[in-house]
Amino acid sequence: MTEYRRLNMSDMGSVKRLYEEAGWTAYLNDDTKLNRAWEKSLLTLGAFDGYDLIGFIRCLGDGEHTVLIQDLLVAEQHRRKGVGGKLMRSVFEEYRDVRQIFVVTDAESPAVRFYRALGLHEFEKGGMLAFFN
């Protein structure tokens, strides 16, 4: 049975393995930066199969008006088993009174279908635009 719990800095080795498996190598170039980013995160929640971290979600924001889901990763062999959905629903529950919960992903990512299935909407459907630098 999968257990869900908040992550702490002692979990960073397992977190880094999931980043590496996913090919998100930009996170792996500077341990000091990665550790600071995690320490400043609003929420870091992990999914565990026994002692093994099989997925996690990391959120940024103020927790009152805005929450950004910065990272959502599930180990390849555990995908399509409800782990990512449970992590997302945990964020929705934890921050149910927050005005905006959002996530950014590549337009061609398979994750687009996943986010839509969870009831998330594209910015343009809300009459909004997103900008980046």
C-alpha cells in the first residue's frame, strides 16, 4: 500500500534519483541551489512504496491566494496507478480555500491529458494569459 507523507531534507537522495530518471537534469547541477529551493517550498509531499520514494509533488506560493505546482514526478514503473492523481488531490485538499492553484507544463506533454482529467483548465479558458521570461 502506498503511503503519502511530507518530505524533508533526508529524502533528497531519493528525490534526486527521480529527477534523474525523468531527465530533469537542471535540478541536479547544484546541490546547494536544489536544497535551498526545497527548503523554501510551500509543500513537498512524497508517495512511498515501503521505504522507496516512488513519486512526489512540490508546491510554491503563499498558500493563501496562490499555489504553483512546480514539480510532479512519479517513477516510470508506478505511473498510471493513481499515484500522481493522489498527490494532486492532496494539494487540492490541503489548499481548498486558495483562489488559484496552477501548474505549467509543455503544450505537447502527455501530462496535458492528465491535468485535464483532474479538472484543470487552460489559462485561456479562464480569460487569462500566462507570461514568462
